[in-house]
Amino acid sequence: MRKKKCKVCGAKLPLKKEKLKIIFENKHEGLETLTRGTGTKLYEAYDCEVCGCQNVVGVRYQLCAIEFDYGKEDLSGNLGAEGSE
């Protein structure tokens, strides 16, 4: 793993699991944040021990919870090409 340095002061960042912070950026405001799941990005960040600024070191991708059931019915309710007239 490469050594990471602070983007502001150049000090070495403490890349330890205990120091890792998960931060998020939300694109929505107000009640829209409760009803919409899209627009939120998660990042991994560390705080610099020298200057105190936050340094983003990676992006966290969210797991897609959609299940697909291939081979049953398609969206129109037909069983594929079989049995269609």
C-alpha cells in the first residue's frame, strides 16, 4: 500500500483502521433526503494529525440490493417466446 500524505501540509497520514472515518456527501436537502436513496456518496477519509484537515483516500460503493429472477416471467407476464401466438 502506498503511503498517503496530507494534501494541505504534506504530513504522513495515520492509515490505521481505528483512525478511518466514513463520510458522506448528500446531494438532496430537507425531506427529500428521507425519501430518496440516490445521490449519496460514501468516502473513506483520515484526519491529519498535524493540521487537522480531512483527507479523502477512497470511495465506498454501496451494495445493490435488487434481486433478479431469470427464467420466470418477464415484465409483461409472458413466459418468454414459448406459448405466444
